[in-house]
Amino acid sequence: MATYIEQSLTKLKEFEGCVPWMYRDTMGRITVGVGLMLPNPQAAQKLPFLSANRAATVEEIAAEFARVKALPEARNASFYKTPASLLLSQQTIDHSLTTVLEGFEADLRKHLPHYDALPDCVKLALLDMIYNLGPIGLFQGFPHLVAAVETSDWAQAAARCLRRGPGPARNAWTRQQFLDAVATEIKAEAEGWFKRLWYKLRSSVGKLFGRD
């Protein structure tokens, strides 16, 4: 069974797209992989881009960055690709995304000391939100959501997680993660109630027939 980090990686690819070449996003920023923003050529040069079957040189990476930056922004990612475009391997993209997620988890643990004890579905929702919003956007922009998570009020968290920007499907998925935590909690409470009832009945029957 996939871990919640692996599940998060898969969902982020679905929501953000996974593009192995450089392109310009809706804000005009040079981007690659799963929404990884490259602020300057130096940031791009730190990644192991490939040219055909060999490692691209720093000069080639800088030239590709400049080429893409000179193109119009906010076009379909395929608009920026040419036969000579430099590419990142899927392994590199997955590794970079995992590293980013681990960094965001450090931010979540800093603000939410009980983060590791949260249900996996809640972790998935928080990772999606912090990846999309950034730490400041999440913790300063959604104080009611954060407060709900701190008190394990999953129904309130589900009601407070709506973002502007992501499409309805992504917002619905994130909300469902919090609602899944509600369902899990109710199921656990019901199982506990039935277990207590069973022990009580067994004890009563035992006493009736003179057994402990």
C-alpha cells in the first residue's frame, strides 16, 4: 500500500501537471516538473537536465532558460517544447518533489507539533494546501482551518479549506480528505462502543451462569 507521501506525490502530479521541460506558468514564471519554479538560470543549472542522452552543460541550461523566458507566458506547456528542449528524467522530478514535500512537512511539524499523529488523509490535505499556498499562505491565510486542525475538528477543517485558484475538483478532493477523517473517527467511536457493549454483555452472561 502506498504511503501518504507517495499518494501525495501522485495527486500533486495530477493537479499540477508533470512537465519535464521548462515552460512559463500563468504568472509568467519559468517552471519545470510538478510546478517547480525556477527564479533564475542558476536555479535551473542546479538540476540535472538532459540533452538527448547526455547531461546538459550549464551553458545549454542557461540558453534554454533564456529562450523560454523570451516566449509569451501562460501558454500550454507543449507550446514551449522543441525537439532540442532539455528534459528532466521522471526519477529526478520525483526526487525533487519528494524533497520539496519533506521540506513542507518540516514547516507543518513546526506549526503543528502533533502533525505526526494526524490521520494520513489529513496529512494529504495539508500537504496539498501547503504545496499550493506555501507556508505563509496556509498558516496566515487560513487561521480558522489551522485552529480546526489543532483541535481535531475535521468537519470544521473541511468547511474552511476552500481556496481561490485551484479548480473545483482539487478543492473537492482536499475537502474530502478532512471528511474522511470525520468518517474514520465516527467508525472508531462506533467500534469502541460495540466493543464495550460486547464486554458488558459477556460479563453479564458470565455472572448469570456463575462464570467470570
